[in-house]
Amino acid sequence: MKEGVSAFAGAFSCPLLVLRWLPRGFLLVEDGSKAVGNGSCCGDSSVRLDGRAVAVWGIWMEDRWMGVDLQRVVAVDWSGDKGPGQRKKIWAGVWTAPADGAKAGRVTLESGRTREELFDWLVEMAAETPRMVVGIDCCFSFPAWFLAEHECATGFEFWRKVAEGQGERWLASECEEVARDERFWGKPHKRPPQFCGEGLAQSMRRTDMDNKITPKMLEGDPERAAKVKGITPKSPFQIGGSGSVGTGSLRAMPFLLRLREAGFRVWPFEGSAVASGRPAPLVVEMYTRLLTGAVKKSNPLARKAYLDERRKAYAGLSRGVMEKALGSEDAFDALVCCMEMVRWRGEFAGLKATRDEVLRLEGITWRPGVVG
């Protein structure tokens, strides 16, 4: 890890201190009168340097940001269902930080909400615990070339176009009023030739390729090679059939736009502010299979075996939570993703807005260790 310089002011009654972060602590560099870092961290403990009390905002420890802890983590197993089925299909795993001297946080599994009700619930929780991270299981954008085709300079502009009705037009069946864009495929429509064979990559975003296919795997038969350890790449253009992600993603984008308008920051289009002096909740894209690993989650016995293997790590979970995870693959995904996000929660404060022109349009699927 490279050394970095951060500066903090206004939180304590001594002159500004410039600190140089090292892998296992910090070193006082100098006193000063001007901030030279981003100054966006917030601390709740202190040490003494040169006899003065100094707020500890966060430290780098073994290449991980170990700043002020999160207050809440939410992992949403999303659904693009348009009808009442969304109440059964949308699950959220919720971890709330320990309070009143408790040693462990509280974990719950929630369902029964529509997308609209989920939005209101997340906004309500964010008002209570603004140092909150929400992971949502959908694609936050489409390939950069598709955004350019629709004259969208940012992912947010694309969301607005989707929210204004274009998303539902792409999802609509062909009729007199709506001519189907044949690049959106899925039962009963076959994948278009341009997205087959070597054209597979064109239907994907860079993050889809990075997370689920390696360059070496693309040699020969890329579609077969991609089916490794149960992880099969899915294109946002697929809106029907097994494993389709396009429908849920298109119906998530108006939801994401509203979350941003409600004060949530959206990574990687924006940097994290969960540890700032004025904390703001953070939303990240997640892919459940990247976090669960290979498991036949549709099989109750496989889910049980998976959870049994992690009995020690999940020891604090209530019997009711475990029963819900055993009884539903959607609840299982929400629980495991929540626990993995909690395990790596020290990374979220350090997530910065990407400067990559392609990723600024396409987004990035969060996974442990990713930096953008």
C-alpha cells in the first residue's frame, strides 16, 4: 500500500494536524493552517500526540480502511416483478451495529415490501443511521456504447431516461405502439446474433467481464468457459428466461434515481461519504453469486449445508433468521450477502468515485478488494 496524506480540521481544539498514513498506524508530519487532504472523515475516539488530544478519524490497517464503523448494512435481493409477487421475492438482510454495550450487531431478514415500500423504508432507516451501506442485486447501468447511443453522458442521465418511460418500452412486447428493440432478448425471443460467440462481450459491461470472465477464459468457447464455479455472466440485455438480470435492473434504475435524490451517494459514480463529518448513506451494486460463491441455492439441503459450514461465523444469528434463510433462496442470498458486506465493512468508507471514463458510465459491481 502506498503512503497517503490526509488532513483533518475543525473537530478538535488544537491546530490542524497533517497525518501520513502507514500500513499499521499514523505518523504526525506537521502542524499547519491549511487542509491538504479530503478532510471528509469523522472520528469518535482520541489519542495524545505531543501532549495534545487528537481525534482519531480512521487508520489504515493491513491495507484496509479501519475508520468509524458503519451503523447499518443492508443487502437487498432485488426483483423486477411488476405484480404482487415482489412482496415475496424482495428480501433484505439487515445488520445493525451493536449498541448499549452489546458485543455483536443485530441481524434480521425482511420481506413483504414492494419496491415503493422498500424505498420508503430505506430512506427512513438512513435518517436514523446515515452511516449506512445498501447493496442491491442488479446492474446499475448498461454497456458504455449503449449509453452513448442514447446520448447519455452519465449513468444518472441514463437512469432518468429509463425512469421517463424508456425502460418499460424496452421491456414491452412488440405491438403496434411499441417496436421491440431486438437487442433485448429472452424467452420467447432468442439472443440476437450480434451478442453470440465473439459478440458476447459487446452485450456485457466491463465489470461483468472482470468479475465473471477472465481474459484467458475468452479463448475458444467464451460462453462455456464462463460457466466456472457456478458463476455465469449475465447481460443486462437479457430480460427473460433463467437468470435474466435486465428486467430487474431496468426497474431498479428509477428506484436508484430516487434514492440519490433522497441523499444517498451511489458508488462508483460518487465517492463514499459514510465516514464524513456529515455522513451520507451509500448504495453499491452487488452480485449475489460473487458473494455467496458456488452453491445450489435452489436446493434446501444445499443451503443448509452451506450455512452449517459457516456456523461459527454465523453463530450470533437467531433461529428465526436461519429458518428464513433455509426456507427461501432469496432470503438465503440476502442473508449471506449481508454477512459478507459486514465482514468487509471496513472497506466502504474508502470507496472513491471512479475516474475511468468507461466505468463512470457502466458502473462497477462491488466485491471485497475492489477500488474502482
